Amino acid sequence: MALMITDECINCDVCEPECPNDAISMGEAIYE
């Protein structure tokens, strides 16, 4: 589990289900 999002993050979403506080979620779409 990632403890801090860094510039090395590739947005693979692997850390989302591991987050104990549900603090990671999908934001709004960038492209419309």
C-alpha cells in the first residue's frame, strides 16, 4: 500500500482497495 502519492505514481489503482480509510477515489473525468 502506498503511504504517500509521489511523482512515481502511474495511476494503476492498485492502492485504492488497500486504503484503510477509503481516502483514495476516482475523481471527475478530465476528458469529455
